[in-house]
Amino acid sequence: MRVVFMGTPEFSVPVLEALVGAGHDIAAVYCQPPRPAGRGKKDRPSPVQARAGSLGLPVRHPVSLKAPEEQAAFAALEADVAVVVAYGLLLPGPVLEAPVFGCLNIHASLLPRWRGAAPIHRAIMAGDAETGICIMQMEAGLDTGPVLMRRATPIGTAETTGDLHDRLSRMGAEMIVEALPDLPLPATPQLDAGVTYAAKVDKAEARVDWTWPAETVARHINGLSPFPGAWCEMGGERVKLLRARALPGHGAPGQVLAGLRIACGSGVVEVVQAQRQGKRVMQAGEFLRGFCLPERVD
């Protein structure tokens, strides 16, 4: 099929690679414009732009698709379908309607649960037992369109957002390759019941509250790993906590017990991976060899 691909971050890259590998004609790749990054704050292309360039694909990165000339340029591609995954820009009506089969979004949740920007983070932080991928026919609302294909997967008890991100990215790539040859697929409208919204993660919510139950703290740590990274203060130093599990036990909230185990409002959290400022991520044993733990953390 003649496909327009629209995506920006690392999550989108396996989908682009799968479409190319399946032999589809990629008419154009749309992504967000390069952004300043690194110490020099030089413009850096997104992961999708970098991969598309290495594959020899034409890349477009408009700031907006609202202008009539941008919409006309999109329509001129005469695509059979647009595949959209974590693109990051609003698609106006003329763009949604231009391809023969419209625009299909690969969304990392079991819709209508976790519509919005951060479905993977929020599923882990909420303690969901499962999540998955939905391929959705896009419409004007935020992730409100009918679902064409849906596949669930369990969330591991110690799985981080980084772990689940990679699994769901591969799942989405497999599913879209299965879906395209069978278009048009039957569309199942989303139910009104069970709608939740996955708000964008704010760095201000990353600090750990040790008065929470251990299960909540562990989900908070795993759900914010690797970015932005949950954190606490240990002896006046900010330390990121990047993988954890809840255990039985007791103590005053924030009290440091044996190893890298910290008491919570109820239960105990064992920190499995941590990172000091300016240092690399370490397993708990290595972290403890180079750090003198205080009696409590904040």
C-alpha cells in the first residue's frame, strides 16, 4: 500500500521499520521538527527523522498541519492510508480524510482506558493488571475513534515503563503489518463506560512519598522509569529510583532497613536500581558499595 507514516519518538521507530520491511511504499514520513538538545543546545532530529533518513525515505516536519498549503501537500501524496503513532501534532479534518482508508493510530492502551499522552506510565502507576495495543480509526476527538484491532498483554509486577514501552512498540509494529492488507476492517465503537485519561507526566509528581503503601510506591517508581525518574533525598543528595518491588515488613515511613529496603506507610519497598546525580544507573548491590546510606530518606 501507499503509506504516509507519522511519528516522532523512539516508540514509533519499530513501526516504521516494520512497514518498510513488509514492502509498503512509504510516500512520506512526517515527524516533529528537530529540537535543541544536549549541552550545546543544537537542533537534534527526532528518532523517527534519523531512522527515516538512514532508510532513504522523504521526511517532512511541519510545525503545524493547519495551513491550507500543508493540507494540500499532504493530500497530493495520494496515500492509501496514514499510519500514526506518537506523532504529537493535531491532525485537522482535511488530513484525516485525505487517504483512501483514512488515518490509523497505534495507541498503547486498551481503549477507552487511558486515552491521551502517557498511557504506559499511567497503566503501571495505577496498578493495571494488563494493557495492550489498539489500532484505531482516527477522528476529531482525542483517541475517541472506533477500534479496528485490539490485543492485550499482562503487565509484570516489576515491569517498568521502559520495559513495557519496548514490548508495546514491537506489538504495535506486528499488528499494523497484519492489519493493512485486510483494510477496511470492521470498526468497533468505543464504549462510553470506562473512559480514563492519561495526563502527560509532570516532573513535579516524581518525588516519592514514603507515607504511601509499598505497592503504590513501587508502582510509582516503576511507572516513572526511566523518565522522568522517581526520586528521593538520601543524606541531602537527590537519588533517582528506577526499579523497585513491594515486600512485607514494617517501619517508620522513610526508614532505611537492611540493604536498600525502605519502610513505607505500610509494607516495605526494595529498590532494585538507583542512580546518583551525575552517575550511571546501578543495581542495588553496586550502589550500596559506593554510598553510605542515612538512617532515613525523604
